[in-house]
Amino acid sequence: MQNITSKQRAYLKSLAQTLDPIFQIGKNGITPELTEAIDLALEAREIIKVSVLNNCLLEPKYISEVLSERTRSIPVQIIGKKIVFYKPSKKNPKILLP
């Protein structure tokens, strides 16, 4: 996992403002299927937003750490129960960081 600068993080946050969450994590927590689906979505989109439902027993910070480790992505930000992840695409990079 690469490190990003604060300027790059701010740029990614600005991109994420308009995004809607495409995954929801509920009472089942972090399943292997969910991890694989998030990894595929990151390859296709590079930046995604994940929502943690109220019935989830895990904390968003913990979810962020586990998913970023498993998908080798960068957790951009956590706001309440929403987490933004970034991972540059290997095949078709779209987002150019400043």
C-alpha cells in the first residue's frame, strides 16, 4: 500500500463528495465475498464509498483497517459511518493524483 500526501488526500476527498455508497456493511460484517466485491469495484472505479449500517457490530475505523489491508487500498476518510477507499487501477488508471 502506497502512502499519499495530504494534498492528494484532499483531492480524493473532493472527488468522493459526490459519490454515493455502493456497498453496505451490516450485521454479517466483513465477509470474503464482500472483500472480493470491493476489490473488483476498486479496480473498476478506483475510488468508492462504503456505508456501515447501524446493525453492524464493528466500528468503521476497524472495518477501514481490515478492508484496506485485504484489498491493498488506501482509506481516504471516515465520516461517521461512511468510509472512502482509493486504489489505483492496474489496467486502466483514470484518476491522476496531483
